[in-house]
Amino acid sequence: MKTKSLFIFAMGAVILGLFSCAINTNATRSNSAINTQAEQEIKIAGSNSVYPALEVLASAYEVKNPTTKVSILTPSSSKAGIAGVKDELLDIGTLSRELQQEEKADKIEYYLLAKDGFLVATHPSVKNIINVTTEQLKGIYSGSIKNWQELGGPDAKIVVLDRPKEEFAEHLLRKYYLGQDLKISSEAVVLRRESELIAAIQNTPYSIGAFSLAYAIYHKLPVNHLSLNGVEPSLENIKNNKYPMIIPIGITIKKTPAKSVQEFVNYARSQSGKKELAKHNFVVFTQKK
């Protein structure tokens, strides 16, 4: 009788152990699935000029899709963004221009999401100057005009905040106003990232610099918006192409991206994505095929 009782006890222990093991296995699988979902990451990098728009989209998307992390990495350039996607180092490359002919390949897609204006602005300490001409802007950036008083402003030295020559931002300034051969003043403060310039212009009296119009409007930055040759940097003038300095907000992906990447791009191009961009003062339009 004692042997029978021991046998029943032993069998019960085995069954309990197997049941416990099954529960642990299922729990492990469940936790693994949850962790896999939570670890979904979309890596984005490329042109710094496009980052304000992508940051808007990423923030809104993560709220609706908490299991996906949209990582906007250290900015580089449009060219590097394209190369990163082609080499499968990035999921999405950001471009402040369209693809050039030699960059087009069967394995990548390009989408133009919106437009942004490139604003020339001054610190609020620069009074009585609301418009500058091409020649005046050249004088400011070259250093031949050194004091705001020369343009009807305060008696104070001009502080030029600039970007590296290879940046698209600098390309726009040179294309429409400064010219390719203008030598920038050696006293100009060169800032690698747009975010650094935005911080500097708000904290540096008598400074001038150029950056995203959409960012300036949405965040109500306390800076003076300068008209150029009498043309105001407004959303309306960007829509009707009267204001020349326009930043294309473009992205590129593989033709067969991961599901999570395709879903983010679908959102960026959807009415919801466009509404979010428009709310932040980017000029949106229908993607042309």
C-alpha cells in the first residue's frame, strides 16, 4: 500500500513538472513575441534639411504604433542617405532633392512628401530691417557689410551663422543669392547641424542665419523673418513658387522594404501623414507617379 502511494505521488510530481514546463515554455514564447514586436526599429538618416519633417512624422507614427521605434540617426547628406539604403545600412534615406539620373536604380524608390521654405532670419535685436536685396545679402555673408547700421539697423557688428558648403542649405543660398564663387567671411560661425544654427540664432544678438521656415512658424521662434528682394517667406509664396528657396522633403527606400518600413512610408504618404505635416507648416501635395 505504501509502495502504491509513493508511485501515485511520483506520477503526480512528474505531471505537475511537465505542466509547469509547458506553462514556462508558452510564457517564454509569448514574451519572445512581445519583445520581437517591441524591438521593431526603422533606421532613418541622410539630409539634415529634411529632418524637421521626418521628426514630425516619426513622433506621430510612434504614438499610433508603440511597438515600432523610428530612429532618426546622425545626419549626413542626401547622397549618404541613398547609399545607406542601397547598402542596406538604412531603412529610409532622407533627401533634400530628387534622385539624380545616375542614382536611379531598380532596387530603390523615391517619394516626394512635401516642401519647406528656407528662411533667412535675424536675432530679434536686429531692429528696422525687414528686407534685404541680393547685393546686401552678398555683402553680409562676404563680410564687406560688417555693421547692421549700414543697412538702417542698430549700430552693432553682424554675426553670420553659416552651414558647411556641402549642405543643401548652403547650396540654396548660393544658387539664388550668393553665387557659387562668393567667399564667405572668415569670421562667419559655421555650424554643422541645422538644430545648432536654430539654437544659436535665438541666443546670439545681432546674428543672421538660414533654416527651416516650417520649424520657425510652428515653434513660434522669436526671430525676424527677412523678405528677400521684396518677396516674403510665406507659405502662400512657397505654394505659388514666388519664394525661390524651397527644400523638397524626399525619402528613398528599397523597392521591397520590410513590412514595418512600408507601413511607415504608407503613413507618411497618407492623408493622416499629410495632415500632420500641414499642421506643422510644411506644404503638402499629391504624390505624382
